[in-house]
Amino acid sequence: MSDVPGAAVQARRADARRNAGNVLEAAAAVFVTSGVDAPIREIATRAGVGTATIYRHYPTRADLIIAVYRSQVQSLSASGPALLASEPSPHRALVRWIDQFVDFVVTKQGMATVLQSSESCYDPLHDYFLEHLVPVCARLLEEAAAAGEIVPGQDPHVLLRGVGSICAGATGENRDHDARHLVRLLINGLRCAPGA
């Protein structure tokens, strides 16, 4: 009998974690389509929770925005080693990871105004991005270079900045700008010349 309350608490905690994850996914999707000023009830509806649940986990809109950003950086950080383990070559892992990075950058455009605002609560996010993603990109580049697939000595920070700059052109009315195609050209440009 003493196990029942413990099991109930664990079930509630699991539900709470699941709800928090659903909220982050829903908020990320809503931020892309409706911007960061979208009504909280829109996020709650998409997540299948009440607005009170969102406020319990994320008391302010800034808390929610920061949590979405950090969650997506963590996911992208974890995917690098996973791709190296599952893809047939380090270059293929790099290509797949950069595709995911493009998705990350494009979806952040709905958050750009607040992330670049003067509100100090967002200041640590850039360092968080660098601390988590630059080492992953560096490892992918190093593994591809060690396999003889790309020219060695590539700077991961420069590559991520270049991809970000390409993606920045894919906003608004610029429908002819195919960021993913241009990024693929950039990544293919890292390949070693045959016989080199």
C-alpha cells in the first residue's frame, strides 16, 4: 500500500514532464506561424493543455521563449553525435545536421525581434547557442576531415554564421530564396577535390 502514493507522485511528475514538452513543441510551432506575441491560449490549445498549465511551468512569456530556444538548442546538440553514429559517413552526418540547423535558424525568425531586443533576460542565449552548437559542429567537421571527405581546417563558428546569413535571406516576400539549396552548395563546397 505504501507504494501507491509514490507511484501516483511519479505518474503526476511524468504527466508534468510530458505537458511541459508538449507546451514547448506547441509554442515553437505557434511562434513560427503567429510570432512570439501569439495568445497563450493558442499555444495551450495546440499543446492540449489549459493556460494554467503553461503559466505553472512558464510564469512569463519570456520564460516560455527562453525555454523553447534552449530546448531546441539541446535537441540539435544531441543530434550531432547521434547522426555520427547512425549515418554511413561523417560527411552525410554533417549534411543531415546542417539541414536540422537550417530548420532551427528558420524557425527562430519568428523570435528574432525579442531575441535581439534590449531585454537582458535574452542575453545569455547567444552564449548558450555557442557553447552547445559550436563544439558539435566542430566534431562533425573534424570527423569528416579525418575521413578525407572534406578539406581540413574548417572553422565551425564561421560555418554556422555563414549558414545563418544564408537563412536570413529566406524571410518575408523573398520566395525565390531557397536557403536549403544554397546551404547544400556551401556544404558541398567543403568536399575534397577528387584525387586531392
